[in-house]
Amino acid sequence: MSLAALSISEETTDKDCQVISNELEAASPEAVLRWAIAEFSPDVALATAFGAEGCVLVSMLSAISPNMRIFYLDTDLLFPETYALRDQLESRYGVHFERRATSLSVNDQAAEYGERLWEREPDLCCRLRKVEPLREMLKGMRAWVTAIRRDQSPARARISLVERDEKFGLIKINPLAKWSARDVWNYIAKHDVPFNPLHDQGYPSVGCVPCTTPVQIGEMPRAGRWRGTGKSECGIHEGGRW
């Protein structure tokens, strides 16, 4: 089946999405991106947290569709290295990153919910500073593109290239789902893609400053996120009804 024949409508079921995803399984991430743009543009956007995978997708998009919308969720608690990488990628690839954030400042959050909410109720902190801004961003969209991979964590092991996102009510596309970490870093090396220097300091996954620690040898890539809480996801890539 040709990629052009893979089409999604409001009547598309979860089973239909799986069929489409299976057809795309042998396609390259670039081909998946081209299909997504052809199918959903202009109502599609790439979400990035400026991880290595996100940088790869930004590099690919800059060659395929440099005007496609790309956004990030700014919690106001990101590492300085992350903000510097954002600026470097914009300069390198000529793209524009849309900033999405809550109107609740960190100080206002402390006044309303208490100091260091991320330590006491990390799920609530993530909902306020990431999930709700994402929900606002995705309103009116038909699809969004993410950089998640199957081997990043057990929670992501069964993701499809194309799936219905029940939490936010649209189609979710994961072009790098089947890639390994080696695939990502091989691409970065081959194409000289900028990446966060924290990756060379034991941080395979970089989130907010107070919730991210280095990962030890043998741990899962996301073991340094919300360490000691039993939490491994911020709520963006978890299930739920819309």
C-alpha cells in the first residue's frame, strides 16, 4: 500500500490507526513525517522537549517542512543548557519554536499550593505546568508529532507510529518509535545535530531542574526523572479519556 493511500478521518477507529501504523512500520522517520504533513497540515505540530530525539526531528523537519509548527512547554524550571539549545537550534535550522506555558508563575504556584510542589505532589505540578498548557496548545489540532521511542521506558514499549490520543482527542504520531538510542546518536553524529551538553554528563533524559538527576549505568534512560517517587511520566504520554 502506498503512503498516499493511508488516510485518516473522523471515523477512523483505533483498529484503523493500527493498520496505518503497521503499514508505516517499515518507513523511515522522514517518510512518516512527510505522510503526517500531507495528511494533517496545517493542523499538525511537533512537540519537543529538546531531547536528543527532538533535535533529530527538528533537523529532519528543517529539510522537509521548515514552516511546520514546533512548540515546547516551558515550565520556567528548565535547565539553562536547554534554553541555550533552543536558541542554537533556531539559529542552525531557521525554525521557530512556539513557547507554551502556564500563566501561573513559580512564585504564584508556591503561594497557592506551597513551596516546592514538585517534591510533595509531582503529578499536580506536572499537570499545572505541562499537561494543561499542552491541552490548550492542541485545541483545534488534528494531530501532533512526538519524539518518544519504545525502548525509553516500559510505559512506552507498546507505542505505535500512529495512534489515537484519547487523552487529548487527536492523532498522535511517533516517527522515532522503532528507533534505538544508537539510531538517534548515529543520526546526530552523521548530520552534526546540536544536542544538550547534559547528555554527556549522565543525563540521557532532561526535564526540569528540580526533578532531573543523572542516571547510573544499567538504569533505564528515564530513571533520573522524579527519582524516588515511583513516577516516570509527566502525564503527557499517559492514557486517559478526553
